Amino acid sequence: MKNRLSFYLGVGFLYSFLCYYWIFYTLYKFGEMNVFLVVLLFFVFLLAVDILQFGSVYLFQKLYKFNIYMFPVSWISVEYLREFLPFDGFPWYPVGTLVVHVPILKYALAFFGVYGVGLFLLYFFASFKSKKQFIFSIALTIFLAMICYNYKSYVYSFYKNKPSVKVATIQPNIDENIKLNYYQFEKESLVYFPLIKEAISEKADLIVLPESAFPFLYSDYNDPVRELFMYYTHYKPFVVGLVDIKYKGDKILPTNNAYSFYKGNMIDYYSKIKLLPFGEYMPYPFKFAKKLFAAINGIDFVPGKSMKPINVIVNGHIYKIATPICFELDFSSYVRKLSLHSDFIINLTNDAWFGPTLEPYEHNDQAVARAIENGEYLIRSNNSGISAIISPLGDEKTLSYGKKGVLVGYIKPYKLKTPFDMFGYKPLVFSIVFINIFYFYKFWVFNKVNKKQQL
């Protein structure tokens, strides 16, 4: 039993390193800490993730007598719980996200969401152990592919005669070291204005800028760069990410926001609710470590209070858009709730923190998954890339990592109600409960029959 636990945790540590090695890059480059402290913190993080994911799966599997066909249930149960725990959740790259690279079958996300698809993927691989189970899983895959193919045709017919909106998403590719220095950032942020002019010359109907696009606060009305930006909002509608600060006595309350501008006025905004632990705030019981992270200046961001789409006016029409900011995009359940009554999704983010690692690509995969799950076009504006315009079928037009430029494309701002959109993960939770009841009933019957035979 000890050897089995060691195997789970050993594989888990390697898995955690491969999934999260980019966190070391961030801590080392921007943490301004001794390299030995960075290594120690990274090791502690990997150990915590390992115990949370693989340790929990081990306990589930121990309950299931290490039945390989129950492994998918164990794994997905823990992945789903990570939408809510630890802290306010840390659901980075669930295994079902891999399906965005599989033609046709990726549309299964519209039916089952990323965790439901993950359950199927893991069962498919577990079925290799038994010829009978493998044949069944192949038949199930063919049936699922037929449903997905018909769904693709349905999506095409739904959008066929819908009018399009031309959008431009701007990627300035400003180095994070520059963004962390106010005066350098203010100078460098002037790079936006030639890009905005290019977007206007392309006759874009809506222009999107990334998370914390400018150094000024939204409420810093006298900032000259802000005044220049506001000049352009008279000509085109914008959605842009900006930080703002409010005060409660002597307490500073910064928020991370998405603002909608139209004809020189701010018409709506959304404040980020799902904050990144250790990045935007220091969770309990780690408050004492605030001073270690120079990039957050020992200050916690505060979460927004209103989970709602914001209004955007384009060509005289008022559209509702969901605006998950950065890390929020990773929460499948949260994005579903946020976008229930939206016409399309805009994700504002800044992956310059993570450099030329796998993180920007993993993050973009999750954006593709959210577009398919929720049956909506999704626009990504990412400071350093990958910026993208993604269809409800997961088709992408992208601006690659590390490039500066303007990505122009068309969206159709109409929501298609997917089965996942309507039911969320209720069918998955019901299925897991049913599988558990069936398994333990069968196990109980087996033990009962075995005892009678012994008598």
C-alpha cells in the first residue's frame, strides 16, 4: 500500500512539474527573491498540488479497491472540486481540455463541458485493459462522433444568415518588466495609439484592448495618456482592461476591471471576482508572505461584487458581453454562469508574466473550450499573446505569442444555447453519484454472495 501511495505521489509530482513549470519562471523573473527561496517556494507549490490532486485520487481509489475503471471517476471528481478549492479554486487545464485538438470530437464540449469530456477520455484509455470494454468504448466514440458531426451542421445553419460585426483585438507586446515600472510603462503605452489608428483604418466596429492595458487608473481623469485614449473613444466603441482604486478610510482597495466605452463615455464595467491566489491577493494563512512578492507591492486586490455581462454599443445595437478577466477564463462553471445571458465573450488577459513557456498556449486552449461549451464567439486580447478570435466551433484566427499587432476578424454576436449552457455539470454530478451507487451496491452483493458460499 505504501509503494502504491509513493507511486501516485511520484507520478503526481512529475505531472505537476510539467503542468506548472512556468510558475518557476514567474517567481524567478518577477519575484525579486533569492534563487534558493524561489526553488523552495516552487517545490512547496508542486508538493501541495501533488497532494491535492494525486493524494486525493489515491484516497478515492483506495475506497474503490484500486479498480482501474473507477479511476476516471476519482480523477474527474477531484478536478471538478478544484473549481472551488483550494481558496476560491484553481482549475488549471483539466484533462478534458486536450480534446480541443481533436477534430469533430471537440464539439462534445458543447454537451458535457470539459469535465464530462475528461471523464470520457479517461474511460477510453482505461478500457485498453479489457477487450470487451475497449470495443464498447470504440462504439461509444463512434456514436459520440456522429452526434458531434450533426451538431457542427446545426451550428452552421444557426449562424448562416446572422449578420456579422467586425472586431479588432490589439496586442501591444509590452514587456512585463516595463509594465511594473510606472514611468517606463507610461512611455511604452504610447505604442497603443498607432495600433488603435490601424484598427480604425480597418473599419473595425469594436476595438478590444488587454487586461491592465494602461498604467493610469480609470479614475485618474487628469492623466495625459488617459485623455489621449478617451479622444479615440469618441470614434469607436472600446472594451479595455484598467485597474482602479477606491479607498475605505486608510485602506487601499484596488480592483481589476473591464470597461466599455462609447462616444467618449464609460457606459458599463465589470470587476474581476475570481482573483488569482498569490498573484492578485495573498490567501490565508499566507498573509505574512505578502512582502516576499514585490510585483504585488504587498497589496491585495479586492474581488468585484456583481457577476453580470456588460453593455457594449456597436452600430447602434446594445449587446451583452461576458468579460472573464485572465484567470477567470479557466473556471468552466463560472464562465457558464457569467455568459448565460450574453451575446458573446471577451477575455482580457496578460500572459507576459509567464514568458515563452507553455502557459500562453494552455491558456488559449481553455479559451477555445469556453467558446465551444457556451456556444458563443470569444475574443481574446492578450498583452503578449496569444490573442484570438474564436468561433463557437473552436475555429481560431490568432496573433501568436511575442508579436505586436492588430488582429481583425468577424464575429456573429448571437448566443447558441448548448446542452452544457442549459444544464451545466448537473448531468455529470448525477452520473458520478449513480456510478458510485452502482459500484458499491455491486460490491455489497458480491461480498454477501461470497459470505454465503463460505458458509
